[in-house]
Amino acid sequence: MADTVAFPIDTPAGERTVEVSYERLGGGEPLVLLHGIGHHLQVWDPVAGILAAERDVIAVDLPGFGRSPGLPDGIRYDLQGVTPVLAALFETLGLDRPHVVGNSLGGLLALQLGHEKLVRSVTAISPAGFWNETERRYAFAVLSQMRRGAVTMPPPLAARLARTAAGRAAMVGPIYARPVRRSPDAVIAETRALREATGFAATLEAGRTVRFDHDVSDIPVTIAWGSKDRLLVPRQGVRAKKVMPGARLLRLSGCGHVPMNDAPALVARVILDASR
């Protein structure tokens, strides 16, 4: 069951209040999970229970996604705007430099948190920000098409499509290597989350000029990339390794851009090993 926490953030225009929805389970060292653009915290459900056996797992709906309201005026949806929000969230929840895991947009945010020494380890799964311009344009076009489909498709039609293997492949095939493994209810919920994501457009716009070029040193960094990632192609992982020579680069065999549902046991093992 999701909880919501509210906390203040200082901006040039004065203090603003941010609300963030999250789920917390398990025990041990804190481990924060950050999803990608247009998604919600439930994307981590296939691995959350495994992780909770050894970690205090906090899965977060990023501002403007899932059940978290959009950012208030004065806070942008870029790295400089969202990273302080996450730091304030950690403080509010009593998390002292947690381990952090992120997928796609969440992976980019996790690396930025690591660069600013706000976390004790980073696991970045197919993180954004290591594309060339052609790759970025392609990824943004796919994401925009998925968003348009979620917005324009009547919910009853989305529900009917999600009940078929072919429908799930059409709806979420760009991000999963094995979309038929995703349950119909999960696909319906993901489509609703994408349709209702108030932060989608602003986040996508902020990402047009993003290139992550900071080395993240002094903390363990693991970069994991699905071998069948069709949204952010695996060669971007090689670029990430060049930016962060000390990072460990892993190949997730047979996995797509969002691998948690493609291979839950593999992804959970990578996360637990990386956060030890």
C-alpha cells in the first residue's frame, strides 16, 4: 500500500511543498528504487519482494508520475530540479545515504545522486544520458508514440488489448523483451500511469539536452544493460563505461529496456550484489 509524504523545498521563488508517493517493505540497509519516464513504482513489483528479504526497500513514484503529484511552480523536471527533491525525500524518510537503483530516467537520476555523493552505491539499469543525437531522437519518438497511444486509446479498448498476448506486445513491446510475461492487469495499470503522467512532457523536454559526462567515483557503481534493449541500445553502456571507468558494466542476457519483468531473479541478484 502506497504512502505519501510532503516536504518543503527552497526555490528562488520561495519555499514550495513537494508530495511523493512511495511503498516501503522489508528490512536491512535502505535501497531506493527509481522508475523511468512515464512509469510508476509498480514496475519494480517483480523484484521488490526478493530484494525486501535483505533490504529496506523504498520504491518511489517520481514527481509527476504514478500517484505523485507534479512538481510545484519553480521546480524544473531536469537533473538540477529533481535531484534536490530526491535528497530532501531521503532526509524526510530518515534515509542516510541509501543504496539507489534506477532504470532509464531513474538510472540517470541515480547516477546524478552518486555524483553528488548523496548515496552509498548506484545501480543504473539502461540509464538515460549516454545516447548520441540520432539515438536520442529515436528513443524520444518511441516514447512519444507510446504516450500518444496511452492518451488517445479509450480505457476499455486498452483493457481488451491487454488481455491478449498480441495486444500486450503492441502496447509494451518497445520496453520489454518478453511483453507476454507482463500480466494484463500490470499492462493496464502501466497504460493508465503513462496516460496520467503530468510530468511526462516537461521531463521529455528537459531530456533533449542531457548528456551525462561525470565520473562517479568513491562509491560502487554498477551499470546493467539488457542485451535486447530496443529503446536505448546496448552500445550506450560502453559509452557509460568510458565516462565512468571504475564502474562495473554487466550484460543482462535476453532482457529489454525494463528488465525487471523479463528476468526478475537475474535483476534482483545484480541489485543485491551491487549494494553489498
